[in-house]
Amino acid sequence: MKILFVHQNFPGQFKSLPRFFQSLGHEVLALKHGQAVPMENIRVVGYEAARGNTPGVHPWAQEFETKVIRGEACAQMAKRLQDAGFEPDVIFAHPGWGEVLFLKAVFPKARLVCLMEYFYRPQGQDMGFDPEFSAPDFTEQARLISKNANLLLAMEAMDHGVSPMPWQASTLPVWAQAKTRLIHDGIDTSVCRPDSTAQLSLPDRGITIRPGDEVLTFVARNLEPVRGYHIFMRALPEIMATRPNLKVFIVGGQDVSYGHRPPSGSYRERYLNEVVSRLDPSRVFFLGKVSYPVFLRLMQITRCHVYLTYPFVLSWSLLEAMSVEAVVVGSRTAPVLDVIEHGKNGLLVDFFDVAGLAKQVCDVLAYPERYSGIRQAARQTVLERFDLQDVSLPAYAELLKECYSTR
């Protein structure tokens, strides 16, 4: 078959699928926004939006217009591919940025598979979850509702949906859930595995850490409230006071991936400044954004890893940490409950329980031998439910067969 991938930052969540489908003998082509980045043996075509937003458009409609503009550019490039002789049998697309909107008009016979990560709602999910921040007013709720317009059109157009986790799938409208199946992107457990020889050096700080060292880690794409950075930082003074030999490694940028920006500066500095007088700066290491190998070594070394999140999309980093047998202390929120069973393959605390988080982390740090069973069970969970080769790719192969049989 001919398979088209569409992702604004290809390969994104599809990083393993193009080569896998190619290995099965299919022809693969990809569309992405901006300059095409070569991928070995995969043809990648870039497209650019022809214009920006229209001045004077209603503020609640601005984001949808952005999606329409992106969808128009993607469809125009798809039409050029069609004119050059490429007619896909199946399209795998991430609809979050609008690219999907008009693809079925160009390729009406193609089966469209959309990666449905999340559907926004003004109550009961991430919006309004944290009482520390002002409750969303009507305008904020209206903007969020409008944000779903693009997703609703994509769900109507898709022949099949794929969602990575049960709770995330449950956020979709019921009628869309009916044509959506659970397939996680997949964790490469042959790479994400324990390594007793792992080590990480920071020459400028004069330290090297290895498995067995007393290390605590926290990782997020950006250090912000949606990922519980403020809760972690408030627990840190008690943790460090109780564990005087502890070294803390914090990974993440200073930008904002989700939610509102702070009134000034960054969340990183805002919550660091809140507790800095009670921290030993010689034992806290802000690493910023790091390469994947550095992240992986940290997870192989850490004695305790903290993962907190609002009810929102689950991070790959949680499953990767579990895959290398890290002991995870996670938030008792819906996305994490999809993966961690307290006391079995990880540990859970209430998202807002700063004292409880500190106490649980200190216990893991003080008595690592007590948690060896949890480490092993964590990896077993990933092997059974999220392994790339044995679970995710075979599930996608079955989906591809179904797409072919129903064309």
C-alpha cells in the first residue's frame, strides 16, 4: 500500500511507524510543516502556510482560523503530490494543528487514521484543576470550547482513531470513542532498560553519579504547574533537610508548553525563588533540556523519580522511567492511574499533598531495598502493555490490515 503520514513536526509520535511499515513492503511518504527534515529512506515533504490570521477576526475564532490556514497549506501540498501520481491508501495524521481538515477532500478513497490524544473540556480535566490559580472565567472557557472545533471536524472525517491511554480516550465524545482504539506510541524497551554501569558526569560541577548514589529526579518538557513543578519544589526543602547526602537533578526548559504563562519571568524562577533560602544550592542541579541519552542515564541512575501531572496527556518520560526500573512517585491523577498501581509498580500521592510527597520520597531514598519489587514490576508493566516491538507495532499492523480490508 501507499501510506501518507501527516504531522506538523514529523515524525513526532509516529517516530517508529514509517520504517516499520516500510519494512512490511509499503511505500511511505510524509508531510510536515516547515522545512522538510530528511529521514533515512523516507521521503518527507514540507509545506508552508501562505498567510497569517485575518485582522479583526473574532478572538474566539482566531485559533480555528489558524488551523484552517494550516489545513489549506497541507491540502494544497497534498494536491501537488496527487498531481505527481501519489494517491495514498491510508493516511496516518495528527489533527492537532489543522492539517487533517481538508485531506479527505483531496484523497476521498484513502482511509484516514487520526491520533486523538486529548479533547478539551472546560470542567473536570486540566482547566480549573489547580485552585492555586484563578478559576477560568467565561471567556477562557469559551476559547477552550472553540479550540475543539478543529478536533471535532477531524473526528468526523476519520475512519479510525487511535488514542494512547484509556483516560485520554475517555475525554473524546462518545461517538468518536466508538471508532477509536487504544494503541500507545510504544516504548523501545531494548533501549529503555536498566544499566548498572550507567554514569553521568557534570565536569563544571565536579560530580559523577552512578546507580546506588542517592539521586532524586524530576523531568518535564518545561517546568510548569501542569506538570507539578510547583508542588515538587515546595516538597524539596523538607526532602533535602531529611536527606543531607541527596543530589537533585531537575530537567526541563523555562518556557510554557501548556496553560497560561506567568505574569512575568518563568515558572522555573518563580517557584525556585519561593524556596531557595531553604535549599542547599550545591546539591540541586537544573540541567535545562537534555539529550535523550542523558535523560536515559538519569533514569537508570535515579533512586527516586517524581512524576506529577494535572489530568492531561501522559508523558512518555513516565513510561520510560518505569521501563528502566526507576521507582516512580506519581500523582494520584487520572492519567497516572492508567499506569501505576500504588505499592505494586509505583507509588502515588495526592497531587497537592506537599508533605505527603516529601514523606514518600524520603522513604524511597532511605530504604531503596524495600522497593526492588516495585522496580521490577514497573518494567514488567511496560513490557506487557507498552512495548514497541511486541505490543504497539503489531497493533498498528492489525489496524493497517483493517484499513486495507475496508477500502
